[in-house]
Amino acid sequence: MRLMPIAMTALLAASTLGGTLTVARAQNCLDLWVERNTYYKQAGYCFKTRRAIDYFGNGGCAYDNERDVPLSSAVRARINQIVAQERAYRCPG
């Protein structure tokens, strides 16, 4: 019984650190693009560009419109940060 709170704390810490590492690691255009599109892929978005389809594929996709993809407000906020970074870095569209 005592192990459950410890396990939950460890899991929460790992997920928090993982998120931090992802943000810290995303320093170039490719990393930003992959991180941003990974959120969409994991949520079932059907990619339209050849680049994204080649990289992620469309297997299991369910949403054709980005606005319809069920993402948490935290993930949407992170995507907005990434888009701002991509613009600042003048990453290719």
C-alpha cells in the first residue's frame, strides 16, 4: 500500500522531467517540427503534406482538420510555443 504513493510520485516526476527534456532538446527546426507533429500524430491527425506522411505515416488517423484533434489545453499551448519558435527561427513551412 505504501508503494503506491511512491510509485505515483516517481511516475509524475518522470513525466515532468520528460516534458522538460523535450522542451530543452527542441533547439532546431527539425526538432521543433517533429515535436509539434508528434502531438498531432499521437492524437490521430491525418497528415496532408508528403513530408509528414513520409515521416509519421497516416495509419490509424481519424481527424482531417487540426482544429478537430482532441488535444489538452497544455498541449495546444506547447504547440503555440513551438510555432512561435519556428517563426522566430524562420523554419521552412
